[in-house]
Amino acid sequence: MATRRLSAGIDTKAKTIIISIAAAVVVLGGILVYLAVKANEDNKIAALKYNFNKFYPDTYNTVEELDADADYDGDGYLNSEEASGKTGVISADTDGDGLTDKDEEKYGTDAVNADSDGDGIKDGIEIRAGLDPLSLITDGKTPDADRKFTRLMSFESGNISVSGSADIYGATLDKLTLNSVASNAGALTSPFEFHCDGGFESAVLNFMYDKQTLDIAGIKEDELRIYKFDPYLKKYNPVESTASNGKATCDLAENGVYVLGAETVIHRAAEAYDSENMNIHLLIDNSGSMYPKSVQSTSNENDVNFKRLSFANNFVTALGNNVKFAISVFTYDFKTLIDFNSDKSRILPAINSIRSLGAGFDGTSVERALMLGLDKFTDEMRAERNIIILLTDGISTDTAGYTLIDIIRLAKAKNVTIMTIGLGDEVDTDLLGTIAGATGGSYYPISEANILEGLYSTMIASMEDDIVDDDYDGTPDSYTLYDTGFDPDFNGYSFQNFKSKTNGTLDFGMVTLARDWFRGGVAHEGNSSASDISYTFEGSTINTDEPLRKVILQIMQETWTRPDAYLNFLSGGETLKVLSEDAQRSQDMGWFKINIPYTDAGTDWKNAEILVPNHTASTMRTKYSENDYAMVRAIHYYESFRGTGENFSLNSEADFNRVKSILATGTPIVTKILWENEDGSCSSRYVLMTMLRRDLEDPNIFKIKVYDVNSKFINTIIVNRSPRVAGRSDNDFIYTASWEGKQVSLSCWLTEVE
């Protein structure tokens, strides 16, 4: 009996163990199944999030409805005509041969083939050379590819006679307005850059010079040499040349920047360029037209708030302690407030003393001011870097007997570069531009005094270092032509672009507000009855005199600025929904749900819910600070001006020169980037053009730096130019642009917000 009971006990224990093991296996199996399901689910969510995050940035691009009756690229074809043909609506020259798409029709050439007859010469080049772009042998004797030509290319101080194949008709000749080259004491002419893509067989360069200018400068004719500028080392290398009877001549062996210089001076001046040993004379117009009408009844009130003094103070403060400044004011009378001095504790008070001088009423003489200003530069200073900056808002009422030639000759003799600023609409643009250009400086036309405060950074960028390493690989690769001084890390927003209840993207409002903030033109409040939107910074701590980057908004720190953090990627049905808890919490904080089109492989989704701040909701004002409320409404206010104001497309040389003239004032340009999608639709984005650079070796490649509120990085637009043919002058070009690997059209918007 005992044995039987023992056996039964063992069986019971065994069963219990077996049952426990089985249960454990079941539980473990369940856990493993759960983990497997969970892992699959997590992997699926991760994949869906990844796909969404790739898609979402593109929703900040505005879908453009193609205007059939417009001509976006300015090629002579309406958009509707191009959409139904082979050419695109974005580029005026689809195949890049120098012929617009419309001109291709005129000549019977192929608009999408740069070389219609297949002889290796672009159609536009053939037409410039007098060849037939549809024939391999235009004259019936010699193949076009074997023909030889000679072409004379003239510039303001000389000419180049170049020989070679038809490709020489694609050669370009540019005056280089870079301060690093043009301001050299030994440079007796402006530097010119010759470039021929297809190469050439021979070329003769001639520089003309004025013997009287040599005498004034104390330079002997046998000291003259033609130099090739090396931008990598910032050195001048002499080429074998001769000089006599007012003409210097050399044979060119390669593309490059060439200048006529004096052997005894040019290298010493190149060394001065790299130092801070500069002498700068500021000549500031103090005529009654700068003051209120209460001071002078006929005043244009061009600078009643003394922004000219802010400009001068910023300029002096930004440069190094070795730079010597002299400060003078002028009307017809001329008064020096401080002679050349590097002590900023003395210079800045001298500038600020202009406030107490009172207006001058004895007319204006730019010529006299420049001649007397040049006299301040001594013979001992000639080997140093010397600059005059003249600011005026009027036309000379008395030249005091001085001529343009007098000024230029004295400036060259004393090695002084003259930079001129014209404020307002009543200035002698030709005089100021000619003086600046002839002495290696630049002319800056300024429409209003507020712009002056930011202009100093543009001018300093030109003076200090216009040869830069654009891609940060340790080797210089670009010239900086114009730099407004707008730094996205300092002048940009502390948050990126966002959507709203009424706007799919607010990029126009954001970059336009950033532009006005940078140039000190943001009104304290704004109101538009037409768009039923207003804002005021009253009651907030926002200070528009501080950088925009300092404006930190709590509303832009919310989780709801990141869709991948609040979307339920396990949503069923046709809509990718917001997680329920986020939907309620965001609504309580003044946010709003909008739907955007969205599909993802393996799902039934056709749209997605996105959370956006609702600037019209009173809830937002109670849940966030006055700063948040005011800034969000200000962005919407600026956005309400989208598509208004003057605008022009960047297609021609005239357009490009207009871009340069705006950037030269230190004013960033609101720019619309437009591109064509694969399905034929168009998309656009607004950015802020802040800087223009040019490739170091190829004068036909430009780099436009833009601030894009949709991006965390500095963006670059590449612009290529090609000589325009069909009856145009040698100095007209077609411009085409590319951005992020796609061809784009650029439009500059000059919208002024009220």
C-alpha cells in the first residue's frame, strides 16, 4: 500500500511539473509571438515614418497653377506653347546653345539639341561666327570645324585680337570689379578677364594708358608690365610685354585676369592688401536736404534720423584696430573733424559730433570734397591701401573748377580707391559710378537711409577678402561679388517654416519679414483690412533692433511641429490620423488640424492630418506669450502680400545687372524658385538671396547664396550664362539656373510691405 501511495505521489508531482513546464512554454510562446508581432509592428511604423519624413518637406513647396498666357522664362513662347511642345517653361534656352527657344524656330535649329548639324560647334556659336548651324560645310569648301577666324574684342582701356576656330565667338571679356585686384596701387588700368571655353590658337592683348597719369604718379614708361593675376596666391605674375607711345602689348597663352601695372609698385601693394594697414577717409554730405523741412523747407528729408552716422559708426567699429580713419563733412564747404587716426575712442566721437554741427546751406560740391579729401593722403601713404568713402544725397551745384579727369588722375597718383554712396533719387549717378569704377571702387545706390545701417557689412566684405573657399576644402574657388552681410545663423529665424490653417506654407511671409528685419524696416505694427490680418509687438518683449535669431517662440518648441511624433502610423482607413491624445491637447493650445494629400505603399491612406498653429484662435493668445502671438500674426501679415509688388525674372544681362545693383545696397532679395515636375506641374518656394559669388576660373558660372526657411543649411543656386545671339550685342547673355539638381527659374520680388 505504501508503495502504491508513493507511486501515486510521484505521478502527481510529475504531472504538476509537466503542466508547469507546458504553461511556461505557452507563456513563453505567447511572449515570443507578442514580441514578434511587436517587432513587425515597430518595423512597419519605422518604415512608414521614414517614408513620411522623406515626403513631408516637399509639402512646403507651393503647387503652382501654370499660367498659360505667361512666359515664365522670357524666351518668346507662352507657357501653353511650351507645354505642348518639346521645350520647357523654365529655361529660355533649353539646350544651352546661346539661342533662345524662340530664336531656334527662326533659324530652323533644334531647340533641344545644342549642335543641330553635329559638327561639334554649338548652334549659337556658329551664328555668331557667320556659319550655317544646319550645314557641316557652310562655304561648300572647308568643313566648319576646320575654319579659322580672327575676332577683335574691345574694352574700355584696350582690346584683344584672338584667332582660332569658331569657338572664339563664345569667348568672354569681363571687367573685374573686385577690390582685391582693382585697388592695387600698381594697377594702372582696371583688370580684365579673358575666357574662351573652346580654347584659341593665338591672342594679342593691348592696354592703352595715359602718359600724363604716369608722370603724376611718378612712374616711368619702362616700368610698365602686363601682369596675370593669380587668385590662389593673390600674386601678380608678369608676362612678356612691351610698352611705348601709350600702348602696352603682349601675347596671351591662356585664359585669366590681366592688368597693366607698374613693376616697382604692384607687388608691394599686393602685400598691403593682406594686411589691416588701411587708411580710410569718410566724406559725409551734411547738406540741408538730409535734415527735416523745419530746418530746410525744400529738404527731401533723406536722413532725418542720422542713419549716415550709424553707418559710419558700424563701419569703424567693424574694422581692425590698425586701420586709420579720417572723418570729414562737406556741402560746398569742407571740414575735417579728425585726421587719420586709429584710436576709435577719438574717431567715434568725431562722427557723432556731426549731429551738433547743423546743416550746411552753401550748396554741394562732390568734386571739391573729393579733391580736398584726396589731399589728406600723403606721399608716405602711397604704398599702403588707401580708400575714400563718399556719401551724398545730391547733385553738385558747383564743381569748384575740378573735372572728373582731375579726380581720377589724383586718385591714381595717390593710390586711392574711391567708393561712392548715392542716397535718394536726386544724385548724379553717372558721376558717382564713373569715379568709383575708374579708381577700382564700387558705387552703391541707396533708396532710403534705413538701408545704410546694413550697407557697411557689404562694403567691408568687398574690402577685406573677396576671394573665398566656397566649399571649405582648403582651396579658394570663388570670388565674392556682392555680400549683403545677412548671416542665417544670426539674422535668420530660430525655427523653420510652418503651415497654418489658411496657408499651406508661409515661406514668403517669413523671408520678407526677415529681409525687413535685417534692414531695420519692420514697423512696430501692421494692419491690412484687405486681408483682415494685423499684428502688433506692443505688450511683447520683441525688439526689432535685435537679431531675428533672438526671437524664441514656445509655440515652435511644441511636439506638434513634428508630424512623425504625433501621427498614428497604425491608422486604418483613408486618413493617416493624429493620435487622439495629441489631437485634443493641441486643440486646447490653439492648434488646428488640416489635411494634406498623402499616400504610402501598402496602406489605404489618401491624405494625412497635420497640426498647425491657428493664428486666428483667441486660445493661442491665452496659452502662449504675447511674443508668440505677435510673431505668428506678423508672419501671416507679411504672407498676405504674397504675389504683390514689382517682380522680374532673371533671364538676361539686364536682369542680372539689376540683381547686382540691389545686392550692392546691402539689401537681400526675396526670390521665387520655380521648377517643373516630372508630371508637367510646377512647384515653387520663396527664399532670400543674400550673396552673389563667381567661380574663380570660369566667369560664366555664378553661385547665389540663399536663406531658405525650409532648410537647416545654407543653400546654393548655380547660375550659368551663355552669350546671347540673334542680333544681340557681344555683352548680352542668357542666364539659366539649377538648384538641388533640377533646372529652375528665378524671379526677384521687390514687394514693399506697408
